[in-house]
Amino acid sequence: MSFGIYAIGTLILLAGVVYVAHLAHVPEKWIVAMALLVLGAGIMGGVSSTRQKDPS
């Protein structure tokens, strides 16, 4: 469930970044590149924050 919250937050952040970049007339290829970077960072952050520690 916690990963879902991270995913929703990342999608909201992504939508905001894309919208602001569009309003600033950033070229579409740069918007796509920024979106992929934000999405990747959000997934990595969510996975690292919500994964269970390995029992050792």
C-alpha cells in the first residue's frame, strides 16, 4: 500500500512538471526526457523506501 502512495505522489509531481514545462514552451522532446527522469526517480525512491529488509 505504501508503494501505491509513492506512485500516486510521483504521478502528481510528474503531471505538474509536464504542465509547467508546457506552459514555459519547453520543446516536447525535453518534456518527455524530464518525464522519464522524474518517473524513474519516483519508482526508485518508492521501491527503496517500501521494500522489506532481508532477514539475516
